[in-house]
Amino acid sequence: MSKIKDILRLRFDAGLSLRDISKCCSVGPATVSEILSRFSTSGLSWPLPDETSDTELEKAVYKGKNSSRLKRQPDIALMHQE
């Protein structure tokens, strides 16, 4: 089970606070808050349908977030020259 599903389960099924969820999942409270906020705007609802995969959930929660693959890579040759 992904951390996103764990966070959602702990919030909606167990009713834990952000701080308690962050301790259980070993992530920061800001991360928990961001995931819950993104989930609320994703159009999905809890409980998730059984056929929802971790990949689909991640894409729905993080849609619109810039991917690290799109970042400009440094010019290694120029760095070496400097």
C-alpha cells in the first residue's frame, strides 16, 4: 500500500490528526497536509474504488505538479571547465 493510501486511510477511517499521521507514516505534517489538500481537489472520494491503483491515485493527487524530469539539466561540461 502506498503512503498516500495510508495517509488517506488514517485520516478518514481512523480519524487521526495530521501530527499522528505524520508519525505513523514517517513523513512531515506539511506533507500530510499537502496530500490531503491535493486529494480534496482531485475529484476523488473516500473510500476509493477497489480498482484504483497506486499509480492512478498518485497521478490524480499530483496532477499539475511539475515533474523533475522537465527541469533543465546542468551543463556538466561548463561546470567542469569552471
